[in-house]
Amino acid sequence: MNGKIGINQRMNKSNGRRQVKISSLGGFAQVNRNMYCYEYGNDIVLVDCGIGFPTEEMLGVDLLIPDISYLKDKQQNIRGMVLTHGHEDHIGGLPYILPKLPNFPVYGARLTNALAKEKLKEYNINRKLIEIDGDSEIRLGEFTLRFARVSHSIPDTMHIMLETPVGTVYHGADYKFDFTPVDGIQPQLSAIAAEGDRGIKLLLSDCLGSERRGATPSEITLNKMFDRELADCKGKFVVTTMSSSISRLQQAIDASIRHGRKVVLSGRSLEKNVRVAMELGYLNIDKEHIVDLKRSQRMKDHHLTYLVEGSQGQEGSALYRIAVGDHHHISVKPGDKVLFSTDYIPGSELAIHQAIDNLYQRGVDVVYREVADGLHVSGHGGQEDMKLLINLTDPEYFYPIGGQYKHIEHYKKIVEKMGYAGDTVMIPGGRQVVMDEQGVRLGDMVSVRNVMVDGLGVGDVGNVVLRDRQMLAEDGIVVAIIQIDSETKQLVDEPDIISRGLVYTKSGDGLMPEAKKTLYKALDKQKSLKDWHLIKKIATNQLQRFFMKKLERQPMILPVVMEV
Amino acid sequence: MNGKIGINQRMNKSNGRRQVKISSLGGFAQVNRNMYCYEYGNDIVLVDCGIGFPTEEMLGVDLLIPDISYLKDKQQNIRGMVLTHGHEDHIGGLPYILPKLPNFPVYGARLTNALAKEKLKEYNINRKLIEIDGDSEIRLGEFTLRFARVSHSIPDTMHIMLETPVGTVYHGADYKFDFTPVDGIQPQLSAIAAEGDRGIKLLLSDCLGSERRGATPSEITLNKMFDRELADCKGKFVVTTMSSSISRLQQAIDASIRHGRKVVLSGRSLEKNVRVAMELGYLNIDKEHIVDLKRSQRMKDHHLTYLVEGSQGQEGSALYRIAVGDHHHISVKPGDKVLFSTDYIPGSELAIHQAIDNLYQRGVDVVYREVADGLHVSGHGGQEDMKLLINLTDPEYFYPIGGQYKHIEHYKKIVEKMGYAGDTVMIPGGRQVVMDEQGVRLGDMVSVRNVMVDGLGVGDVGNVVLRDRQMLAEDGIVVAIIQIDSETKQLVDEPDIISRGLVYTKSGDGLMPEAKKTLYKALDKQKSLKDWHLIKKIATNQLQRFFMKKLERQPMILPVVMEV
């Protein structure tokens, strides 16, 4: 590897600036937090600006956003930003990131822009978004951008072809190919093929579905499923799915109408998505078929379908509240049916199954992945979809994106099976991918931190704060208040000890006086208590040892020394 | 429901004590923490004594144990305890529970007792365990117990038939029926059938697999899988499975020997299980095929299979350490293969997939559920296994155990499909199940708390402690130290404010002085600061409001008032 870098550095020099540098500002081997920076000379084009989700250790953190520190000294070079589609992990970071960068044009397809505008409005940000479609061509500095509409779980999903003086890059964010789509709009394969004929040097391809054999089935296959599940439902019919799955909502609504049911919506972002999609004509529903929660309460159960948010069992979501019997307007009972038309996002399994179990406890019939087939199709292509894109683009190099290491490795296997050399697949780790006339290779490291959003704070929760929260979560805290006489430098009294989250106070009744005594003895041994640093060290050590021995617990020890 | 209870109460009186009362001391609709109490007159028989696992909200809690407070006033009635098999969720509670109860005989099959003995030894508890097998018959007070060997993922798993003066109960804990078992030992269907012929009034049946159609495939089907996966492995072959799956270990070892490999073990409880199973002859391996970690390091990779603990990706386990490159003796590299022959325990999915991804990052080939079929078979029966047990026992009443609500409801559907009335299925919630000559019905509530074990403490972590830990985990803590002049009852100085886990100190630089000032102003407004309760209330309110406004965070506020 070291040898290679040596060569790269020489090449860098000889080529001067005639190269495209691609940096992922959301990190590497990430499914979410998508943001890519394309750089050629003094021109920068950004693609997407999404949020990511905190891992288990990131206690109390709401979300993650891309790290734009790489752009610090070159903000003036940004010629524009393009949004591939309207999912949170591609547009959710806009309200946090846009205000920190200079003004530049932002491009997206119609629905994408409408959803991005809604998001910005929530944060009182007013920004003009420029509409593109599959026939658009835009020039941003030395970049010429063309587009191809692809299939995904939200309409108006675009792939981007970035033509540069040293070759063309195909930016294939989230996609699949659905030739019988619910909205009838076909993916634009000929546009991709034409670009492939002109020559594509580097293919960035969504690789999230690379573990799955075959092609992802068409959304249309779900029509029959909805009919089947509605046919034997005697009470309320409740459907939960990802709020942004517009075509899934269309199908659930159409099927409900076929079965003589009106539709009720519950969930903030679901309602927002439906409103926006109806306004723009992406959801094709007669308004009379939608009834509000209040009106629905005067209607018969078997005349109603409820579309509710919370397919991942998220605490506080509409579905969660229905499951625990805490929804103000929707209560379920025997005879009703709840359908989970969704993937399980890794890490949500426990919450989903808890929701399912709570629903069963109410006597409701639940239909979910483990007991019925074909309730959901993925928004991401399987192995055959990926092969199709590779065939059409026939690139010289590959850069799998939007997946973890396992997805990347499975993508690489597909590429190799199709006859390309394995070393044409870039696995950049945290490096840039550099393209010039000679070819594509890895460049410098780009440092990407976890920029965490917690409440109003952006980036003010770091590793120290997280470590503290983990420690506090595990065994609580012990505060020891040690008063020193300012003249004699001796203890005024026994120290005070307060604990939270350590032990049930009654059980700890005898414990705290003993802890006090232990600490008092240790401090009293000292001749003089002038050195606060030393006092704190003694207190921490003594109390750590004490609680370890007594409880095998390691609370955070917070000694407070005061001179009085 | 109410009407029914009325009738029940009348029946209770008329029948006096001629009834069996069954209480679940590990709670209801639980997969783990198995412990059942059978009571007839002055005789009590206990079945199993397992641990449960804390839910996500139980921060810092190690495990849960059954709540034996129901036994408080009747400990002297306990005639004995029977262990159905050697899994943690059936025997893991012994070291916590046995010392709290009087001495009584404990029964179990050979391997079960050996594993229970190991567990007790760790806690320095010496207790005689009495061996039973499929032909045993024991009398415990008015109970006569017979047994039937069934299949499960650990050998020596038993079902129990409890004959009483008012009818026979069949206690069918975890089971499946494997007619081509790895160890050749058949489940004792004829013993079950004979008991069924004599008449079984109530069937307690494991229902965990009730979502799955068909019968659970035989363990033997995995032989071919191991051969297939070994055939193309050029480097180390690493297998992870549940440490107690003795037959799986036998198969992995046999297949490895067939492919000219020696076997290395890594993981404390895996090594313990293998040692015990080999000593008792449950694992049939020539010792020369097992090599220790040190010797293995002088051997060629393709001559070695590693059996490692950590199939759920548990932090600190052997597999976890291999995946993050932190195992002292086992390092993996391209050419090696890691096989997950395991179920994903709900809630472990994220950890398992993180381990898989870390392994891919090391260039290793990983074989897991999402990319290959038939890597694992469940230890629990599917719908057809359950039907078979129902056919053989032909009970009057049913009581599905060992599953959540969803499993119970699916079990009920099976029962109804077989022609039994739905109301013969007891779903006790937290109630007792009561059997007398007339039939079976629900009885009184039995209160079962979550008894949590944290370090050395048993039951000293309650809801208050957990709530505190959750609050601390979310947004940390702010300690405010308020000094009051003991004579003037006025503030001595500005309060001191210390925070942990709230905000990165540098970002918070301006924040804490501002918080101090806010608090000082609010307290200084008071004429006199005599009332400590009031001072604390003001401090808490002020600081809560302050941090909500500034950060949208809600740290725990801990005001400390001192007179000086």
C-alpha cells in the first residue's frame, strides 16, 4: 500500500490540477449521512446532504450530519449542490449545513425539491431550489451534469452523470429498476445506455442490496397482497410503512377504496409527505377518500383503513401509541388487523417486535415479515439490478457507495463475476477517490468526524461527553462534597455523599454512611489538605474502590472540594 | 370475563384444596427467566430456575431472575425442584435463588445436572443434584412425576408429566422432535403417547416457534452445509454458534476432521460446555483433534477450525475480539472464512451485523443468514412439531409458555385448527392457572417484579434507579452547589455549577457562567434562604428552564445546599 501511495504522489504532481477528487463527507462504509464532494480545479459540485443515525453508544444524540470541515478553505469554489432524491439520509442535513456555506444553486427533481423546501421551512430557511428532470443538462464550472430517472421507494429519484475534462463519473445513489412501477413512470435506461456508449470512467453505485440474489421484485406485486389482507379483515385495517414510500401509500389507498374503505392518516411526516405528494400529483387520490381522525370516529370500523407512521416501532410514533393503547383517536381490538409493510432497519428489530407483541396483547391480528410473505419490497436493487446498471454503464472503475463493508465486498464479487478485474473496485476507506486521464486511484485521507446533533446543539457533544453519559448510564454517579477549613486546612466535617442511579436508597441505607466514613478516614490521615488536586484524587480512588468492593459497580465519582 | 371469575370464586370454595395452582415466577409472555411453581395442598414442586435478559431501558443491569416472593410463606412446602434442561434461561438463576430457599432435592438429567453443578461451583455453592432419566418416576408429596426425553439444541432435554389427584399436567418446556438426531438418541414419543392415553388434563407447551410453518428441520441437515463451507475454505475456518449447542459443535468438529483440520476452542463458557460434555460422553471426540491456542499458532491455517464464542456479537466475546482485531491468539485475514451457525436473538441484530462488517473489513469471507441458506436450525419446534405434541397428549386444556403474546396467539390458532375450542387455551396474563376435577381456569393474580441483578446487588436496582440512569444517559447531570451563610441566611457567593455528560466544555464555556448568574439572580431575589426545600426547588426549576432554552436538553439537576 505504501509503495502505491508513493506512485500516487508523483502522479499528482505531474498531472497538476487535471484530476477529479471525490470525497465522501458523511464517512465511509455508511448507509446514511450521504454527502459527496466532487472537485476539479477550482470547481466543486456537492451531491446530497443527508442525516445519519446515532449508534447505540451515542447516548442522547438525536442524529448525525456530514462533516463539512473539508470544505472550509474552498467554500467559494462550490458551484452547486444536486439532490438525488427526497429521503432523509439524502436531504435531512440541509437545514444544518446550508446556513454554514455560502449561497450557491441547489438542484433537484420536483418532489425532492418540494420535500427539501418543507424541511428548510421548519427551520425558517428560505432557499430557492432549481428543478431538474431526466432531460436536464447543467453546467457547473468544468462539470457538465446530465440525469437519468431511476426507480426507488420514492418518486423522482435521479442518477447523475458528471462529465469532466478527464472523464465521466456516474453517480448512482439509491436505485432499483422497476419496469411495472405503480406510477407507470419507467426508469430511463436509454439515457444511461447513451452515457455508457459515450464512455463512463467511474461508476459510483448503491451497493446496499448486494447480498440479495435476483432482482428486487416490482412494487406492483404488493397489490395482490393488499387485496388478500383486506379480504378477510372484519374490523379496522391498519397499515404501517415508511412515510416516504409514496407508491406503497398509493397502493394501500387504492386497495382500500376497492374494498369500500376510506383512509385515515396519522403521523406528522406521513401527513406532510402525503400532502406534498398530492399537491404535486405524485399521489393520485380523490380527496373524498381521505377522512380526518375526528370524522373517522363516527364511521364503522370495516369502512376504514388507517395509514400510520412508526413502521420501525419508534417510541412515540402513531403506531407505537396504538400498540400501547395510548393513541388519542385510534384504538384497536379483536377483529382489527395491523399490517407491517416494511423492512426492519437494523437495530429496530426489538422495537418492532415489541410493538407487534403489544398489538397481539390487544387481541389484534398482526401481519408481519415472520408470518407472511411478500409484504414489502426493498427500495434498493438486488444483485441483478446491479448487474444491469453495470452492463449499461460499462465503466472502467467502480466505487460502491451507500453500504457497509459486507455490501461492498458482495458488490465486488458481482463485478468480478461479470469479468472486470477486482482491483477496478475502489474501497477508499477514508481516502479520496482520484480520477485523471490515466485512470482512477485512491488519494489522500479526508478526516470525517461524527458531527452529532443533540437538541439545539450541533457538534457540542463529543467523545468525552459520550463517555460520561455511558458511565452515568451504567452505574450512576456519586457526588462527594468535601469541606476544608480555609485556615486550618483540615476537614470541617465528615464529607457529604449523594448518589443518583447507583442503588435503591433503602438497600443503600447502610452503605452511604460507610462510604462517608471510609472517605473521612482516608482524608483525615493527610497532614494537610492544601492540595485540591490530591484531595480529589484520594476521594475518587477511595470511593471507586469502595463501591467496587461492595456492589461491583463503577459509578462516576464527582468530588467537590470547598474551602469554608 | 368478570362473570367467569365470579363462578371461579364459588368453585374455589366448594373444592377446598383439591386443586393444582400453577404460578409462573418469571412473569408472563416471557421467553426467558423460566420458573414454574406447582402447588397442591401443602405440596409445592418447582420447575426450572432460569435467568432473563434486561430490556434496553434497564441500563447497567446484568440480568433478571425470577421473583420468589410468592413462595415466602410456603417455603417449607417445597418438595423439590426439577430442571428440564441445561440452558441459562432454565438453570442460570440457581445460584441466586437456591441460597434463599430451604434445602430440598433438585432433579435433572445427567448433562443438565453437570452444567448446573458447574454454575453453582462458580458461586461456591455445594448442592447435591439427583439424576433422573426418561424412565424415572419420582413422588414429591401428592405429585407423581414421570419424564419423556425430547429433542432440543442441548442433549438431555426432558418434558415432565405431573400426575396429581385432580389430573395430570404435561410440562412441555423447550422442545422439538428430531428423528435423525446427531447423537442418535430419539425423542421418547411412546412415553408421551402412553401418558396421553392415561389422560392429560393440561398441556403446557413451548410456543416460541409457533410463527414458523412446517416442522423444524433435523440438525443432521447441517452436515452437508459444513462440508460445503469447508470445501472451498483455503485459510482458517471459524465457526460461531451458541456455546450450549452440543450437537452443532459435534458436527462442526466431525466435518473439520473429515477435511483434515484440528479444532481450537475460544470462549469461557464454550470451553466449559465442551469439557463437561466430553467428560460425560455427550461429545464424542478424540482428544488429539483438539489443540490449544498456543499450539495452533505453529500450525498451518488450512489445518485449523476455530470454534469461538460470541455468535450474537457480544462485546468482549472471542468473536467480537477477532472481528475488531483484538484477540490475542486468533487473527483473521483474506482467505479465512467465518461462519455464523446461529439464530439472531432479538435485539442482537445490530451487534451481529457490526461484527460481520468488521470481519469483512479484514478481508475475510463471512457466511451468515442473509447470504446463505441452511446455516442453522432452531432448537424449538415449528407448527408441525407442536401439532405432533398436541396429537400425542390430546389434552383438555392448553397453556402456551416460553413465548411472547404473538407466539401465544399463533399457538392458539394451531390449537383451533386441530379442532379444539379456543377457550381451552389459557392466556393467564399474570394470573395463576388452576386445575381441579371440573377443569382448568384462571385464578388469582401473582405479582412478579423484575428482580434485577447488577454486579453483586440483587434487587437493589429498582425503577427509581433506572429512571435516574435513563435521565443521566440522555443528557447528563448538572450539580449546583449553593452555599448559604448560616447566620444571615443569604448566599455566600455565586453558586458553583459542575456538569458531566451535558455539553463539550469548550462549547459550554460561556454557558456555565451564564447558568450561574441566572441561578444567583433567582436565589438572590428571595428575602431569606432558610427553606432548603424551596432553595432546591428554585435551583432545579431555574436550571431546567435554562438548559432547555439554551440546548433543548434536560440534564438531571442536583442542587446541593450547604450552610457555612
